Amino acid sequence: MKRDLPPTDDALWAAVAARDGSQDGRFFYGVATTGVFCRPSCGARLPRRENVTFHTTAEAAVQAGFRPCKRCRPDGPTRAEQQAGQVTRACRLIETSENEPGLDALAEVAGLSPHHFHRVFKAVTGITPKAYARAHRTGRLRETLAQARTVTGALYDAGYASSARFYDEAPQALGMAPRTYRQGGADTAIRFALAQCSLGALLVAATDVGLCAIALGDDPAVLLRDLQDRFPQAELQGADAAFELQVARVVGLVERPGAGAELPLDIRGTAFQRRVWQALREIPPGTTVSYAELARRLGAPTAVRAVASACAANTLAVAVPCHRVVRSDGSLSGYRWGVDRKAALLAREEGDR
């Protein structure tokens, strides 16, 4: 896999001329005529190119005889780091409050105006504060349903203000009725089959909605145990003739991941995770994107870690092609089903082009 070369001085100057904030922290530039050094995004008047030198760190710029710019304060945290701290404080308030905090309260703890805070929060996390609160409630709901004596008790313990909202949101978030989820998937039928493919063992499972799991591994027993752990009380049923046809289509998709087979899917996750997974399905076979590029496509350029986490949470190998996401330098990063399998899938797609 080809790696990117270090940026040239011309590329660094282009970032300065564009005041590219995404480059803040990656390098600094010093101006000989003023004796100061700045971040690439500094709003000060653009210096003449011949007066500019580039430095990899703030310390290197100081050692070269430059002092920090008082406007962009390059020796302090970057804007992205400041915003991450502001959003983190707001997230902690959401997570520790008994009831969902309003926008004004969240903005106050972040030290921003409500309108600016809302924009910053979405840019950093990829979702709105309300969607984050809803996702947090869903996580608490999963925990409380397993512990509470009644569904009603779990409803209020998870922070839902009304039963109407609870019953409206819960089925989509949990993938089944709350009472069924609380019982570990009881009364839910999940068909499954284990097969072998060129990448090892393959497990395929589906509800009445569609495929809910496609897993690859070395040991079929481990794959089945993972499915049982997700739905300990569900009725696991062996494959019938109709389901065997679905399994064959999945095997075909593993062997030719660029074939574009349309499979019915039962996709479960938070609102942000579903956005990421839909974006993954829109990446053409035989091509890759970086986590940073995927975050930009979602309109959340600073939510790279959240995007990576959503990719890692994907339970539908190949059908939701998280194998098409790589590091910014083109190298392969972690893959739920093994980096070697990720490389093999990409090689097959490249061969089909």
C-alpha cells in the first residue's frame, strides 16, 4: 500500500495561504520580518512567502528565535483541542444528569453561546447534543433493562421523561421490544448457519427483518458463542432451505466483495453509528477512504475517533464494508475480523476492477 510522502514546503505554504485549521498542530510557520511564529490558521495578515520558514513543533520555532503570536497563541492548545475539552465537559454533564440537560445548560458548562455550542458539538461528535443524549439513554437502557425488576422501572432509571418517548425510541435502538430485550431476546427467533469460506469460518444470522450478523473467524464455536452472548434467551434456529440461499449469497459476497449483492439487513445501533454504516455502504468497491475522509463526508471532520469506533462496532462483515476504511497514510488498521482478512477483501476488490 502506497504511503504518503512528507508534505513539501509548497504544500505547507498552501495550507498557510488557505488558513487551513485542519493543519494546526502539525506544523508552525515563522515570519522573519516580525519575529513571531503562528499556526497555519492564524488570521493575521498573510506574510510574504520569502519571509516564511516552517517548523515541526512550537519548541523548534522558539529555538529558531521566534516568539509566539499573541493572536493565534501557537504555544497553547489548538482550537480543536479547546473544542474537544468544551464538548467533553458537556458530555459529562449529559452522562451524570438525572434528566436531560437543556441546550442553555450545556452551552454554559462549555463556556459558549448556545448557537455556537450546538455547531461546535456537532462538528466534534458528528451528532447533535440531543442525539448524543438519546444515544446515552439507550446505553443506560440496555444496562437497566437487565437489572430492573420491571420495564417501567428501567424506563425511568434510564432517564426517559415519558413512557411515550420510551416506547417510540426503544424498539429501533434495541432491535426488539424492550420487554423482549430485557429477557435476553426471549420470544425472538434468530435463524443462523455456520459455513466455511476462503477466509475461514463464517456465521450468518438473521431475524425476520434481515441479516443481523455476518462474522468471520477461525473457530465456528467462538462465532456461535458470541451470537448466543448477544441474545442469551433468543430462540436460535438452524437454517432452512430459504435461509441456505441467503447464506450462499453471503459466501459469494465474501469471495467477491465487489459484486454488489443486495442483502436485507437488520441494522441496529445509535443514530451516529447508522450514519457511518450507511456512508460505508456508499464507498465504491475497489476503493478506500481514510477515517478522516469518512468523517468529512459525514460533515463531522473532527469526529475521526467516533467514526473509527462506529466502524469497529459493525457486526455485518462485508455487507457493511468497513474493510474499505484505512489510515490516512493508506496502511491497514484494526479490523474486527482480522487485518489479514481485511487485506484479502481489498485485494479481491482490486482484482475485480
